[in-house]
Amino acid sequence: MTATKPYTQFTYEEMAAKNKEYVWHPFTQMKQYIEDNPVIITHGKGRKLFDMQGKSYWDGVSSIWLNVHGHCVEEINEAIRDQLNLVAHSTLLGMANVPSVLLAEKLVKLMPKGLKKVFYSDAGATSVEIAIKMAYQYWQHKGKPEKQHFITMKEAYHGDTIGAVSVGAIDLFHETYRSLLFPSIKISYPFIYRSPYGEDRDTIVQKHLEELEKTLNTRGHEIAALIVEPIVQGASGIIVMPEGYLRGVRDLCTKYDVLMIADEVATGFGRTGKMFACEHEDVTPDILTAGKGITGGYLPVAITVTTDEVYNAFLGEYEEQKTFFHGHSYTGNPLGCAAALANLELFEKTSLVDEVARKSIYLEKRLKEFYELKHVGDVRQKGFMAGIELVKDKETKEPFEWKERVGVLVCRRTRELGMLLRPLGNVVVFMPPLASTIEELDEMLSILRQAIYDITEGNEE
Ligand SMILES: *Cc1c(COP(=O)(O)O)cnc(C)c1O
């Protein structure tokens, strides 16, 4: 296999030693990590990844929520190679390149109606920074500079740069940096399983919308935008919104003249069974951010897409200084845009979004069976985004203690059984590549179920 060729002079042990010596891994307690034998990936094919020790694994979380068609997909490989033979990179500052133009056209056609202008960057976090700065500056141009504040949802995750962390609300990740952050207004995200308003979904929606309206009513005049992970709040533990909430948020933002930012970095590009999650409730945000699946999980490209209304507010004479002074070195990278174009062509060719919607009905049915397990408290799923919350006691919903690391242990067990996963606390996340077949899903699910059983029940009498 040619993919492994370049580095075959090294043994696993040598590579593991270099990894330990030189690399600091993200979201990883390095003290523990370096005591373990690391998985070192050499290549991938389809929905599988292969490591230096000759083991293969299902990519059960799509390499952290990115992968779409699988690994080493010929059409995407070829598109990148073709572009590479032309030019690897040229700037978008004051000039254009071919793939970024064609991709923007394609994206606008796919977007919820009304989103018209594409601003490129290179990570989900940067796409959010851009959205924040755009919203902030928009109101200055509109003559309402007092609109400076942001509403976000409790437990929200929008990336790890300082602006994105400022609108983030996962204490474990964000609290350390509090004094560095700008303050944001936090309202609660409707969470059916642990709702203080009982189990009736309409009541939950209504109560949460009332909470939002109260905030908007008192502070709307000083709020630039509300940012939300539409339909599924991801990093908080795959929390699926009850129907009607997103629509309600949109309507309230409109009513109180607040921009709505939909962060579709995780949910965009088919993940929830629609091209964009906003489509589930026929919502067009004022600004939409996306990344992750945009290149099929190949290269770092992200986008911030907005309406003509927002875009036009930045138009003016040079000396008016209405320019959006923001950009990154690799904004609009041609290789990334070429990969994204090939990715989106494959979406069409394989009717991928419809297929995800179809297969997710099957996935839902299979995941419901997990309730047979003693410690599965809640199964949350939308499309190919699923979270299984493990609890100590199903009746009382008492969580496992943090230090029990039950999510970590389950994922360690799935790895032994041949699938790579990564938990969020006590929530085991399952997010297979969108092109996974029913047979592949079955194999992954049986590993998942086995691992949950082994860790939570296997030692019980
Ligand atoms: C992953 C994620 C981000 C951050 O994206 P990066 O590419 O990791 O910077 C932002 N928002 C949401 C909803 C995400 O899931």
C-alpha cells in the first residue's frame, strides 16, 4: 500500500518514543497518555484506520466529527492532486483563486435560503471568531454601537480560541480562562432528559423561549447576536433540542432585532440528516458557521456565511473604514477548496444526505435497543450524531462520578475491540462517517454495545 511507504523505516517503538518526546496532544492529559501505548495511525481506507502495530479500527467518531465518505477516497484524492499540480496556495487578500470561487458558488446554493456571502477561514473556532466580529461591527455600521453583547447557551461549545471560548460555557474547558474572556449572557439549552420543567416537550420549549424572551426584553437593545448550536448541542454531550425551539429562537431574534448566529460546525454537511441542521425547522440564521465535514474530513477549511443585509453594511468608500479587517494566512486555500468541491460532488452523486436520513432511522432503532443495558440512561440521536449517557442509577438518573472515568473506559474497551471513539464525560459519542453502510454500522454498534456492557456490567454479580 503506497500510503504507508514514506515512513516505513521506523518501527512502532521508535515512533512511540518520538511521539512521547516531542508531541503535546490536544485535550489530553499528557501524564497519563505517555504511560499508555499510543495508537499511531499510518493510513486509512473507507471507514477504517490502520495503525503501526497492524491493527485496524472503525473510525467511530469520524476522526472527531469530520469524516464523511471515509478515508483515502479516490475522487477527493484526485481533486487534491489535480489542484496541487496547478497551485497549492495563493492569498484571498484582495485577489481570488479558482477553487474558492467555485466552492463559494456551490455553498450558497446549498445554504438555507438567504445566506449569500462566504467568508473563508481554516477552523471551526476561526469561523466563530469571524461571526462574532462581523456581528459586532455590523451594529457599528448600522449606527447602533451599543449592541455589543452576545447571548449564548449554557454548556455551549464553539471552539478554543479566546472569542469562541467567551461564548462557550463548558466550565471544565472554559473556566480557567475566565478573566481573559469577554462576558456573555448565558441562557439554558433545552435538555429533555434532565429538564427542570418535566418531560412534556412543548412545555420545555415554551419555558425556554420565555427565558430567552425575558432576557431579550430587558437587554435586547445592547445585544449584537445570539449564538447557538442548532438542533444538536455537541460537545456538552449530544443534546438534541425539542422540536419548535430553534424556530422560536429565530422568531425572537427577529422580534428583538438581534442577529442569529447558527454554529453548524458540527451539525453542517449532512450530519443530522439534512444538509444543515437549521433546515429541520426551516430557519435561516443571519450568520452560519461551518467547518468539520466541509472537506470530507480532509483539509482544514471553515466558512462563515452571511446574508446580503450583513454584507452590505460593510460596503463603503475606502476612507470610511468599513472594511472587515480580518483574515488568515490560509484563507481560501485552493487545495482545501478543491477537496471541498470534490466532497460536495460526492454528496450529490451518492445522494448522501437522503441516505443519512434513511439510515438514521435504522440507527435510531438499533440504539433504542441499548436501553436494555442496565446503565444506559439516555440515548440521544439525530442523524449520524449520537450520544449514550451512562448513569449509575437509571431510576434516579444519578450520574457516574467524574473520577470513575466510565466514558474513558468504555472507549478504551471499544479500541481493544476494534473501534476508535472519544467520550464526553459519561456520554459515549458515536458519530460514524456519513457514508457508513448498514452492515458497517451493525459491526460498529455491536462493538459499542459489547464495550458498554463489559465496562458497566461485566464485573457485576
Ligand atoms: C468542533 C466545533 C467547533 C470548533 O471547530 P475547530 O475546527 O475544532 O476549531 C466549533 N463549534 C462547534 C459546534 C464544534 O462542534
